[in-house]
Amino acid sequence: MKSKVQTLIFIIIILLFVGYLSGYRLTGLSAARANSFVPKDSVLLDTVDYSWGSIYIFDSPEKPVSAISTKTLGLMWSSRLSAYHYHSDDPVQTIGGVSYGDSGEEATVLSVLINDPEVSYIEAGPEGNRTKKEARIGEPLTFSWDEAFQLDRLSPQAFNNNGELLYEYKYPVQTIIDPSKLKWYPVDTAAQQS
């Protein structure tokens, strides 16, 4: 009997060790930090929780990364998916975002950092499901939906206090799909007024 218990404990320890090496963790955040695409010196900026898991927005000197952690094996978490963005010195920056859809688990997250004091609020989301949030200078402004949408289809826009459009998140030319070019572009206000 004692030998069977020792063997069972040994098997459990081996399984836990193999699970740990495979990236399984007890919390969503520790699973996200174990994701090989999340730089080790990353700083957590924001978190969005869903019933099936969480999305973590990280920043590092290398790149901003969004990592998806899902609940697996009952109490365990794993993080196999991530998306990165490009650093910029733009007045409005996308610091995180991901679109996820798998087995009925869907999510879209977009996180923005605003450094332009003229920006009063941002609107984002597909037609009929738009969200408006007031700007907070230097703090992450995170939007989330329970559906999977392409980030460029969210049509994010930044407005001033008078409701004038200042920036749009888009590709500069709609026929060129270069991920490094998907960013916040200033709107020509002179063209808007004429």
C-alpha cells in the first residue's frame, strides 16, 4: 500500500513538472508571463477578463505584446497565443490588441495610450457596437468586446472636446496591408472644415 502511494505521488510530481515545462501555471498572469513571445522584462499595463480566460497587455523595451491565457485542465492556465505591436512616438499609440475566436470563446481587445492633451475621447467598434471612452493622458485606455473582430475593422477614432475628429487608426493606403503601417494617423482638419 505504501509503495502504491509513493508511486502515485512520484507520478503526480512528474506530471506537474512536465506541465510546468509546457507552460501550464496556476494563474492566468503567470501563464502569460511564461509565454515564449512575452519578453521577460515586460511590464503589465492592463488586463481584460473573460469567463474562459484573460487577455494581458504588456509593454517592454522590445515591443508591446498582448497575451491570451485560457483555463485548461480544470485549475490550470496556459498561454499559447499572443500578438505584438510596434513601438512609436506618435501622440496616440496602440499598445495592445488581439482578436480571438476558438470553440465559442471569442474576444477582441484594443488598448491605446494617449499623449496628446487635445484628445478628449476615443470611439471604437464595428457599426452598431461602438464604444466611447474618455481619454486619460499617459494611461492605457482599453476597449473589449465578446466577439472576434479584426482590429482594423473597429474603425477607432480620436476626437477633441468639440467632437472634431483628430486621429484615425488605419492603414495609410487601403490596398497595402503592412502591419507596421497600421497606426493612428492625424486627420486633416482643414479638409474637414471645407
